[in-house]
Amino acid sequence: MSELKPIGLQLYTVREALAEDFEGTIRKVAEMGYIGVEPYGGLPIDLNDAATLFNELGLQVFNSHVGVPEGDGKDALLKIAEAFNLSQVAIAYLPPEKFETIDAIKQSCEQLNQANEFAKSNNLKLGYHNHWWEFKELEGQPTLDLILAELESDIFFEVDTYWVQAGGIDVLSLLETLGSRAHLLHIKDGSLDPQDSMLAVGTGKMPVPAIIQATASSAEWYIVELDRCKTDMLTAVEESYQYLTSNGYAQGNK
């Protein structure tokens, strides 16, 4: 296996704790051993204050989730990129109806292509973070094939491995198809029912060891993200870190 890749945390995971005590929560994340953090649009404190704290604690900011850069979203994206000195950002979400038909998918891809042009004009690489509704079959055609045909080739995929599997697609096959285009991977675990809350990584049904092995040469970061959790969230965040690092799946600071 290639050299271990660093472990990060998508901060949306701990959004409730951040709203109550941003600095204290971030310090806990750093103390757990996480090497980096991935912000999201709507952090509950000033972006520059957040960046100062991350720098103080040695937490790398390798990417951020952003909204579609349309209207006010353009300024929001640029402010996030500037505050954290980013070279890449990922659109966090397009709603399910954007992927319900072949025509809707083509329109969504065009929307992402336009966003990519804006990002490139500001020296940023653009990615897209999936949920469970993007990858399926429509009219006998895998939507992944359609998306790859319609999207500009320099748009990367931040693959949410759990949502792929929960959506009924084999995540290992998808990762093989995407190869180096999927250099950021969200790692989460649970029952694989999209309606269920999640579990600490290593305690659910996800084939985490196989995912790590399959992406050992292509991944740059493994990012823990739990949208919601059946157990205490900060405990699950720490247990996820311990599982990934103690088993030699990712590199942490401890």
C-alpha cells in the first residue's frame, strides 16, 4: 500500500458543537489528532477568525464546501477561498430533482461547467460532492456515464463513499472508474439506509478497508463526515479517527 494519506474532518459533522463553542470544539478536534479540517459555507464565526485559529493549531485547510457560485454565491465562494488560502473548493450539493431525468442531469452538468469557468477564472479547481441521488440508472443508462460525458474533465469528484453505497451503487466500482479524479474521499459509516443516522467509522456496514486499499495511490485526503449520528457526535468523531489511524488506514497527528 502507498504512503498513508492524512485524515481530515468535515466540520459540518460538528456544526452543533461549533455553534455553542467554536474555539473549544476546534481545539478538541486538533487534540484528537486530526491533521486537517474542511469548512463549509455558514461557519458560525468570522472566516478570518476561523483561519487564525486553524493556523494556530496547525490544522490544514485543504478544501471547503461551497454553494453554487451564482449571484451572491460568487462573493461567498471567493471569500471562503481567500480566508483559507485555498486552491480548490467543492460544491456541496445539488438537490435530488436536478438528477431525476436525463435532461435534468445535462442541465445540472452545464450549471457545474459554468461554475467551473468561474472557479478557473479565479485560479481555483472546482469539485462536486455527491449524495445518494446522483448515481443510478435512467432509461437503462448509468447516470455516471452521462455525468462524465457532460462534465468538463477538470472538475474533480469529492466522493462521499457512504452515499454512493447507500444509493445502491458499488462504491469500489465507481472509485475505479473515477481514478485520480476522485482525490478527496468522504468516509462515513452506518446501516446504508439513507434515512438512518450514521455511526462511527468502522462500526457500520461500509467496506472501509477495501475503499482505502482501492484509493491508496489516488486519494490525497480521507475526510470523516457524519451528517448525523446515533451516538454522541464528538465521541463518534474521535472513534472514527482512532479506527482509521490505529488500523493503518490514514495518517493522523497521534
